Amino acid sequence: MENKVKNIVTLTDKAVEELKRILSKEENKNLCVRLGIQGGGCSGLSYKLSYDEPKEKDYVIEQDEGKSLGR
């Protein structure tokens, strides 16, 4: 079951278009964008983007009829 939350991340229109273009080429239509934050990098944090299917405890952020994942 997906948890719905207010948008804590907002993508530009151009980023949404690019993600839709990339995801439209995938055979698995359940894929979403997963955004992760972890320790490391110059500022002490690094960010990770990947494509994944929603998991039960994910927070799902929808923008412009697209879905992003966060946990």
C-alpha cells in the first residue's frame, strides 16, 4: 500500500518531461523514480536517483501525472 504525502520535492517541467521520456522506454510500466539521500560527498550528503517499483513503506509523490518514490 502506498503512503501519500505532500510534495517535499518538486521537479521542473523539463525534468518531468525527461523522466517521462526515459520511463516510456521501459517495459515495466510500474517503475517510478526513487530519490535517496545518504551520508557522504563534499557536503556530507549525497543524492541518489534510481528507477524502482514502489515498496509497501514508500512515500509516493505525484507530479504532473507522474510518480516519484521516497522512503
